[in-house]
Amino acid sequence: MFGQKPRGLLMYDAKGYVSMQIELDGKTIDGMSNWSHFGKYKVDPDGGTVTHEIGGSTRQRERGGFVLLFVTLDGKRLTLGLLPDQVDGEIRLRTLAWERID
């Protein structure tokens, strides 16, 4: 979905705000070569999820909506899993892996 080597930045702050930017590699989403959104977030540690409440996005259909993501943390690697989606008649599981930089 994002190409072979997408690059990006994901930031969560202590006050509950999130900002995400992804520069796509040879792909487009809604005709754009990047995808970003910002807003508030809530973590459900018992359910292993984080919900992004989208305040603004490069994707108009996301604005004002919510994105539920499954979370795993392994050392410096944070993996966010999107809900299963049907693409071309197949069920696909999509994940975004982020590595912490110091």
C-alpha cells in the first residue's frame, strides 16, 4: 500500500495528541504521494489498541473520524495493525511498523 520503502514520522505526546506523516514510495493514496493526519489519541492497554481521533488529514474521508489500531511494542519497534480489509476479494491484514529514534 505504501511502496517498498516508505518513510515517515509518528509522534505521540503526553497530553494525548498524535501526529503522523508518511511519504509513500512510488505509490499514491487518493492521488497524493503522502498521507498524514493529526488529532487526539487514547490507549486501551487491556485491549492492546490505540484509537486516533482524526482532527485533520490529507484524506478528506478521515477528517472527524476515528482509526482503531492494534498495538505491539518490541524494544524500539512499535507496530500498529489496521483492522482486516477486503481488497480484490481477499482479506488483508495491514500493519505499520515504526522504529523509535533517540
